[in-house]
Amino acid sequence: MTPLRNQLEAARREYQSIRYDGDLPRENLSPAARWRGMFLMGAFGAGAIAAAAMFATLVARPLLTPAASHPQTSVPMVRMIKLPSKLDIDIPSMPRMPSIPGMPSHLSLREMAPSLVPPEGLHLPSLDEIHMPTMFESREHA
């Protein structure tokens, strides 16, 4: 090895051999700082326990009370309005899509992206076919 390399190795060994034989944090931190840290850890732990208890309370109680415990009011919540059978509204036609160079305009959606088109014979119910219970209906009638 070169003399410079020997000097660097000797300096590294000397640097790594130096150790502090005491407890540096305990000697330098004041007792108030240690108590403050313990207080913060205790407060955090108590907060976590309180949050867990609140969560357990919310999960354990029933989300909805039975409809029999609520008296039914005779005042309707929604007022029905009769619409005329035919509305005279002029709906403008759809604007033309701008042409994009290199994009074929004669292809349909089924030809361009067959994975986006629902399969033949798929029946999706309309909103009139779906029955959603109101909050005043009991669970037995649903």
C-alpha cells in the first residue's frame, strides 16, 4: 500500500475506535424534557384508546331504528306535480364531431372498442323497475 493509504486506514481505525462510554441522551436532556415526552406518549395512547372506543360504539349500535318506533306523520314529504302530457320543447341537434386526421370516421363504437359495448341481450332495469324502500317503510314490507 502507498503511504497515503496507510495514513487513511490508520485515521479510520482511530476514528472508529473512539466511543463515548456514558449515556449521552440521559446526561444532556433535562428531566422536564423526559417528562414531556412521556406525557405526550401517554396522551397519544389515551387518545387512541378513546378513538377505538368511539369507533366500537358506533359500529355496535344499530344504524337504523325500526320503523315502528317512529310515529308516521300525515303530512306528505313530497308534493306531486302534474306535468302536461306533451311538452313543446325544441331540442337542438347534436353538433358534428370534428374530424381528426388518421381517425376513421366510418367505424362504430362496437367495431372500435368491443370491450366497451355491453353484450347482446343484456337487460339493465330502468329506475321505474327498481323499488327503493323509504325511511317510513318497515323492514318486513321491503
